[in-house]
Amino acid sequence: MTVAKHAFAAALLAALPLSAPAGAQSYPERSVDVVLPYPAGGGIDLLVRVMAESYSAQFKQPFVVSNRTGAGGAIGIGYVARAAADGYTLLFAPALAYSVLPLLQTNVGYNDKSFAPICQAFENQMALIVRLDSPYKTARHIVEAAKTKPPAFAATAPGTITHLAGAALAETAKVQFNHVPFRGDAELMGQLIGGHVEFATTTLASAAAAGQNVRVLAIFAERRNPSLPDTPTVKEQGYDVAPTSFGGLFAPARVPADVTAKLAAGCKTAVETPGYVALAKRLHQGTGYYADAAAFTKRIAADVVEKRQLLQRLGLVK
């Protein structure tokens, strides 16, 4: 080969990396949209904004949270499902978005196979609460009362995790509760304190925010929450029920594996920052709120099966 040909070949090889498709090495090269399918101001909205700040610092590009609300979260989730699979549109949402919404709403435009789990980043436990002057002292007291007359309980809309917590307790205990649905935790809390319902199932963070106005009888979890070490779980009181709203960060399913791996590493760094840890503690997150992509994927797969079976037993789906 002549000197000229050697020079040409060397120049061609040197140019190849410049013309090759960009992967994780150069990602991200511009701002990343992190979609939250719920309104601003809630607990997971606060968490995702702290996470986005960490990502922005780590990758030297803006990670911008956008709230795309509507249809119980289906609008924002569907938007990410249809986005380009390049890692520049991500989703922060609960697993309920996959295990329940596609079953309760027709034509949502996505399913549990539409996304690649990046990491689990939150775990909102549910609480069984009563007003301060309630005669109920335990979950068992409520169940025993229901054998005589079904009590009215407050929760959010049918199919939401707070509703499923109360419904699953009734189903497991083989009694009936009368569900009174509300649009949000703040609204139902006022009705509970005002004596219009007998008990409520709500997020532990909302119950804690109500302070001295309510009494927490139990939490729906596998183990006690460190922020309420003296409060037993529903399981400890004899009922094998522990529905939890867990979730985290997702990408569209076809995003390159090297990009999702880089995002997963960034997530672990983000949830270990002092700001995220402090916020998670303030929001009464469970001890297992973080999980890597493999564990998160496995938990979602199990949740899809469990929630379909529960919805079928409750008569909400066929």
C-alpha cells in the first residue's frame, strides 16, 4: 500500500467515530424532558424535581420536569409512550399506571411493555385512619363492625391505590365497606374529620400532614415505617393486605440499552443525594423506596398480575 493510501485509510478510520451513531458516550447532548402525569405540588412531584436537579448536575444538561395531566395520568403516560426512543423524553410515574389504568380505561395507547424501567425511586405506603373521637382502635375493630353494618370509608376514585387498599382489606376479611370516592386526599380528609365517613384509606404522607386531627390505626406495608415505629401494619393485625404505590423513572421501551444504563447509574446517584434522602424521609417513604432496573422490572411484572387478579375479584374488570 502506498504512503498516500495509508494516509487515506488512517484519515477514514479517524473519521469513523464522528460519523457513527451517538450512544451513551455523548448522551445527553441537549435538554431532557421528564414527564410527570400528575399536577404539580404532590409528593412525587417534589421528588422528581429533586431528582431532575441531580441529573442536571451530573450530566451538565437540563433535565426539565413537565406536568402533563389528565385522564388519571393516561395523557402524560401516553405522550411518553409515543415519544422518540432516544432518551430525551422520560416518565416519572407509579407502577399503577401499567397495572391498573390500561385495564380500567380503554384505548390508553400503551401497556406495561411500552416502557423500559430505569429505577424505582419512591414507595408511598397507605394508611388506615380515623378521626380522633372514633371508637375504632384497630383494623380488627373496623372489620368486626362491618359484620353488623358496612361502614362508609373515604378514598380516591375506584381503581386508585387508596381505594384498592380499603377494598382489598374488605375482600380479605370477607366483609363489605361502602366506598365514598373523593378527588384527592385533602378533600376526603375534611370529610373524615367532619364525621361524614367512618374511616379512610390514604397515603401515609397525607395522614401525617393531617397531624393531630386524625389517628393512624395501621399502615398497608410489609414492615413498619421508621417514621411511625409504634404503628402496626395491617398484616400484623391479621389481614394479608399490603398494597403500595411504588414507582420511579421510565424510558420508552426502544431506548438504546447503553442510554438506559447511563440513566440508571444517574438515578442511583440522585436518590443518594442528601436532598433526596431528606425529602423521602419527610414524605414518610418506606425503607425500600429505591430499587435498580432489574428489581424494579421484576416488581412491576408481579404487580401487573396481582392487580389484575384483585380488580377481577372486586368486579372492576372481567
